[in-house]
Amino acid sequence: MGIGSQKCIKINRSDPIDSNHVIKNGTFVPEMNGYVRLIGGKGSAKYGFVGLDRATGGITTFHTKSVSELARKAPSLGFSK
């Protein structure tokens, strides 16, 4: 999937979130070589995560991550469990 490709996630929202939205409006996380953006979630915060290929910069993955997972894998974000 290239940078121009889009995938969507819908989590208790009226509008789906696509990978390009996360890249444009999210925060780059160097530890994970990707971008995160708060997208909501019922009961607990969910973040959209877009992973990038280190060589090409293309999108390799797009899914949700919990705050506890981001706190473990990306201390630069300053999240606590």
C-alpha cells in the first residue's frame, strides 16, 4: 500500500478516520516509526496508529492502539498506564 492509499477505521464516531488524517493531524512517534492520533473509543481512549516503512516511507499498517500499549512502546509521548 502506498502513501496515497487510504484505509478507514470507525470507532463510535459518525465519521470514519482514514490513515491520511492520522498522518496529517497526528504526532510522529520515532520509537514506532509512525503517527498516532486520538480517535476516541467507548470506555477507554483509542489512538489510530499508522506505521511507515523505514526505507520507502510508505504506509505499512493502520490500526488502533490503547494508551497502555503506547505508554510501553513510545515513552516519548509521555503517556502513563
